[in-house]
Amino acid sequence: MLKAMRVSILLIILLSAALSLVGAGSATPSPQIYVLHVDGTIVPAVASYIDRGISEAESHGATAVIIELSTPGGLLSTTENIVDRILDAEVPVVVYVNRWAGSAGTFITLAAHVAAMAPASRIGAASPVSIDPEEGISDTLAKKITEDTAARIRSLADLHGRNQQAAEATVLEALSFTDQEALGLAPLPEEHQEVLGLETPYLDPPLVDLGAENLDSLIEQLNGMKVEVAGEEVTIVTEGYFRNDIGMSLIERFLQVISDPNIAYILLTLATTGLILELINPGTILPGVVGAICLILAFYSLAVLEASWAGIFFIILAFVLFIAEVFTTTFGILTLGGLVSLVMGSIILFGGGPELFQLQINWWVIAVVAIVITAIFLFVSAAVVRSQRRRPVTGKEGLVGKVAVVQTELAPEGMVLVEGEHWTARTEGDRIELGEEVVVTKVEGLKLWVTKKQQGG
């Protein structure tokens, strides 16, 4: 009897464990939401980061990817890559505008399956720009690019049922909208209404889908939303979600930082300065090493930002003129020419192609770099001039003015000891006895001319 009871208890325990395992296996896992944070100019490093984040979310079956966005704009080609990646995504992509979605940010936001904005944020001003139309694109090509860009943004707005007219106006008229205006909750300014030809002061349909105080509020509102992903209707489920924040890697962050026009410009000037200083003073090593590293980084930045070759050549010419000033004293004429060339190159360095962000170098950066570089080369020039005028301190010429000791009497020729070496010497005056001190006045071949040292001299 006791044995039967023990068997029954054992069976009950095993049955309970099996039911627990079955229940655990059938439990629904928490939905994963991947969050990416994009802050700054849209450059290739950002496109790589977004692609990596979406790919990781796809591989883990995430319920959605949220891109928290704040950007003044970026490169047109990079923006197209990001837009295409969002459109090809196999999970819902939500763009949450936190502060600013200027230019390129407008395209990225409208490409998303769900577009949301934070309070006091803004979106728009998506016109392609070029710094120097004469150096860059022709009027005809500019018009083609603008029209193509407008068609692109209309298609993105239409894809998700958003206001095509307002989207197009961000390109053709460079209009911007606040979060409340974009949501259709606040009236547009009268000038905006006139440009859009609206019968009512509100956007209908709106330009974006949701307004949210923060990411938690946004995720709560996403629950139950239906969106079309890869041609299929998908319901976003966020109840009991697990949030996975994906940050930029150190390499991605570094590449984004150096893909700034100001940083690229500083790297180029540092590279040129370092390499030139190494050429002027061979063997110093440090300027050459720093210059070579900065040059490689500058090449990357300039390639990413599609720098103007004319600007690069002007900057190189500036340093050539600075070098010429070092070796040929022109009383500052070449330095002045180098300074003018440096400033001109700095102004036109970026441009010549369509961007969704006005790439330019800050004036204060140009001023500081110009002053510092000019000061460095003036200092080097002055040092070279001083070295050329300085009396030699080595070799035979360096013996002039040295004190020597007579080894054999000078009558008028004999031997003297100077700087640890024996020399044939000839006196310019009276006979000089053994052991007396003399001063070298000149050197002729292997013979020194000396004069008796004055007492107390």
C-alpha cells in the first residue's frame, strides 16, 4: 500500500512538471522593439548604422524598429540609400522626429511605415541645394534634380496616405511645418495656405501620423496599428514589449564625426601643414606621421562630402606659396597670396553637387585656421632667415672667434690647440710664445690666422 502511494505521488510530480514545461513552451514571448538614435548630418556612416539596426531587428523577428531622428539634413545619395532600406524592410519601421527632420530627415520620415513627431519638433525644407551654382550644377540640371526630388517625395507621401501637396512643397517651396501643423491640429500660416492653395487652414490628410510626448507614449500608441510591410498587412503588437536600444558603434560614430565639413577642412589643413613641416625639417618624424594620418582621414571625409576639386587645389596652392615664402624672402607677398588662396579654397571646398543639406565651413573655423596656418609659416620663415644670417658654429668656419693655446711659438707660424685639435696657425701680429692664448680671426684652407688674446678678454 505504501509503495503504491509513493508511485502515485511520483507520477503526480512528473505530470505537474510536464504541464509546467508545456505551459512555458506555449507562452507568448514579449514583442521586441528595436530603437535607433540618429542625431546629426545624414552621411554614409548613418546609413550603415540604420541598415545594421534594421537587419538585426529582422533577424530577431522584432515587432518594429523605431528611428529617433534629429537631423539638419545630409547627402542626397545617402538619403536615397536609407529610404530604399526602409522601403525594403521586413519589419515595420517607425520614424520619431525628436526636434528636427530637416531636408534629408523629411524623406526618411515620410518613407517610414509610421511617421511620428515630438512636441515642438519640425519637419521640412527639403529642397536640394548647391553651394556654388557656377562651380556646381547648371540651371537645367538643377531643375531636373529638383523635379525628380519632388516626384520622389510625392510618391513617399502617397505610399502611406499622407499629404502629397505639403510634402511636395517642402521640396519646391522649402516649406517647414511644426509638429501640430504636420499633424493637421494647428492652422498653417497664411503664406503657407496661399502656397498650398488650401481651402481650409489645416492639412488634410496630415503630413505625419502620430504625435507623442516620448518614446514610451509612442510605443503605447503603436499597439494594434496595421501597416503594410513588404506587400503584406502587419499588425504592430507592443503590449508587454521589450525595448532594445541599438547605439552606433565606435567606428560608425567616428566616421560620422569626421564626415563634417568643418572637421574635413581642419584635417586637410593639418595634413598639409604636417607634411610640409616634415619636408622643411626632415627627420622630425612627428609632423610627418600626424600629417599622413590626417591626410588619409581627410581623403575619406572629402570623398564622402563630394568636395570640390577646385577648392582642394586652391588650398594646396596656398601651402605651395607658404613654402615659397620660407625659402625666398619676398617680405610677405607670397604669404599674402597664400592666405588669399587658402580663404578662397575654403569657401568653395564644398559644393558642386546636389545635397539635402547646405554643406559649408563655418566662417570662424576658416578665420582661425587661416590665422594659425599663416602664423606657423611666418614663424618658420623667420626661423629660416635667422639661421641663414647666424654665424656658423660647426666646421672650420665655426672656429672663428674661438680661443686656442699655442703649442709651438708663432714666429710667425707654429702650432696651436683649439677645440681639442692641432692646427697650423699664423699670427697677424708680433711673436707669440708657447702656452699663450690666442683668438682665431679667420680660416684659410688648413691654416688658422690668430691674434694674441687681450688680457681680461
